[in-house]
Amino acid sequence: MKADVFCTPKIYETTFFETPQFLAAYNIYPIIRGHSLIIPKRHAERITDLSAEELLSLKETLSIVIPKLLKAFDADSYNLSINAGEHAGMAINHLHLHIVPRSASDPLHGKLIEFYHTLNNDRSGYASDVKKEVARLRKVFKYTQSQTQL
Ligand SMILES: [Zn+2]
């Protein structure tokens, strides 16, 4: 199996929270501010590859991350999505859930169709804020260092 970036320590550069089985990391190409990922530490490609225990852990991870992420970005709504497979737009062949905080004032408001088109467009305009946003999220989550390195 070929190692993808989510199977390397590089993912810890943008990680802001972790549990024994999952990481929460800021997307390095956020479609809007706050766009983050939930990633299993164990290499799995599809959500259906997860065990029952991992699914329960995923649910618990989402229950911790989502409310804090929304608060950190002044959002009251979110999109939660998985692109499973190349033809669904999956760029890295390692399961990851996209969490996109949404609010009435965000640039995607009322534009769900454009939201999906945006997934395939240039997002570099938000990339310059990645380090700043990761630092802010690490503060929100009181995250100091990895407890379980890959
Ligand atoms: Zn992997």
C-alpha cells in the first residue's frame, strides 16, 4: 500500500485535535474559513472500512469537534461530507470527512451548487491563512502536541 500524506507525520502540521483513533486537521486548501477534516489514524479508504468501534469513536470525535469548530468560526450551520473515490472528487485515497462551517454571512450562503463547483476550483486565496487558523484552533482545543505519533 502506497503511503498517502494522511499516513505520514506531515498531517500533524495542521492537526488541532486528536483522539486515540482520529485526527482533526485544518484543510490546507480551505474552500472557506474553518474548512477542516476528520481523518482516521489507521489507513482506511472508505467509511465502510471502519469497524463498529471506530464508527463509535468517529461519532464521539464529531461530537467534540463540530460544536467547537462552529463556535471558533462564528457559524451556526455546517456541511459534513465525504468524497469516496476518484470520481466523487476524492483527492487523497484515505478516508476523510469534510466539515465546512456555515453561516448567513459566509461567501457560500445560498450557493450550495456553487459550493460543490468550488470544490474543484482554485482555493489558494484562503491558503495563506492556514498557519494562523491552525494556531487559533490549537488554542481553542488546548492542543499542544501529538499524543500518538503516526
Ligand atoms: Zn493513508
